[in-house]
Amino acid sequence: MKYKDYYKTLGVSKSASEADIKKAYRKLARKHHPDVNPDNKDAEKKFKEINEANEVLSDPENRKKYNQYGMDWSKVSDEQHEAWNQAGGYRRPSRQRQYQSAGADEVNMDDFSDFFQSMFGGGFGGGSGFRQARSRSMKGQDFTADMHLPLRTAYHDSKHTLTVNGKNMRITIPAGIKDGQVIKLKGKGGPGMNGSDSGDLLIKVLVDADAVFERRGNDLFTNHEIDLYTAMLGGDTLVKTMAGNLKVKIKPDTQNGTKLRLKGKGFPVYRKKDQYGDLYVKINIKIPTKLSEKEKELVQELSKIRSK
């Protein structure tokens, strides 16, 4: 397998913190997301590379293995990794690193067997301890990934394509998904050892903020502007909702900052069909500017009448 520098892919140093990796991934994911770059094959390829790098570096244990074994990190079980370190592997460079420095693209894991046998030959009966560790059934590793979703996309059921271990996977995100909610795809993680079950894929959904609507639970909040005359005399106005414009009646004498509640016009309730939160609309009154002389006279006349 050709060596891939995941640190270079995310544009971070090998000493980068988890927060630095997460920040770099989010920035690059937003830039190269297929929704932002439709029909752009280069962006799609870059997005896959970014996700692959993040799957490894965002998991502390996977990152440790990658640092030590390179592209063969996923072939090394937790027991093998622990045995390697206990045997002194942390005091000498691994063969994987030696091959990388020599420019090799692929390393056979049998090379590690020779090393373990030489390390454990006396204490484990000529390497039998290593063979026992290899033959033990172990569930595959769980994979984790972050997925950014615009708020308006989260309002509907949405289909997405993920790349896991170089394979494309189509998933559907149900409407009403919450920010930070984790979706578990059973058996879509790393392969198990010796016939054991595969690991799971855990997708953390990060719902991005919207410029018009603020979400609080299943309720939505927004501002709406009306003119002075509608506020004083009443009338109809078109209010934006996630489902489109809605005609709303404004009562006479409506004050600036008045809040309207539009029942059932908020965010869908996760996995509950036809159930929605409410939409709260804050009314902002726009004061007219650049009045004509006639308008000024009428306002002055009105002011005199109101002062009596």
C-alpha cells in the first residue's frame, strides 16, 4: 500500500493537538465539500482524502498506530501493538518506518512476526505467545467521522455519500437530526480478526448555523421587518419559514419587538413524522426615511392631533 502522509493532507504538523486536527479538518471539509463544489472531480477526490486522514488522526489510538506502523496501522491489533511496545518497540524504529525511509510502498506483516519471535522466544515458547495473540478472535475497530450539515439540509431527509477505507457508502440522514448527534452504522467499521464481527462506523453530525433562522431544540427563531404603516394600521405580510413564505396577519398598533408564534412551523422532530416545533417571529418596524414635503406635513399634522 502506498504511503499517505495524513498530516500533510490536513496541513498540520505531527505534533498537532486534537483541537488543531479537528479545526483543520472542518476548514478543509467545508472548502472541498461536494455540495459546495458540484461536479468538481478534483474537489470530490480531495474531500475523500481529507475524510480518510481525519478518520485516522482524530482517533488517538489509531493515530498512535499510524505514527508507529504507517499505512499498515489498521492491520495491527491492539494486543499486537501493546506487545510490541512492552517488548521494547518504543525504543527502536519499527521496520515499517525503516521501509518508508528507504522509499518502499508496501511492508509484509510477516516481518513483524520475526521480530516478535525473537523478542518473546524464551518467555513464550519460541514465539507461541505472538501466534496465540494473532489467532484470537477480536471485533474490528470502530471508525469515527464528523459530517457537517447545513441547517436547511437538516430540515429534510438527505442522502449523502461517505468514503470509508476507500469505499463509497450512501447513507440517509433523517430530518430533524440534532447538532452533535451520533449515527451508528453497525458493521461498517474495521474488519474483525479470525471471523469476528466488523467494527461500527460512528458518524457525528455537526449542524451548521443559518443566517436567517436560529434553532433551539425543535423551535426556530427569526426576525421579520414590516413598515410603519402596517404596524399602525394592520395588514398582511409574507414571513419566511423553512417550508417557504407564509402570509401572516399583523394586528393594528403592533409594537416594535412584538413576538409572534407560528405553531408547527418550526423544525421537524427527529424520526417523528409530521411533528414540528414552532417558529417564533420577532417584528422589527422599519421607520421611513427621505420623507417628501407632503409626508412631513402629514406627520406633523398627525403629531399635533396626537398631542391634543
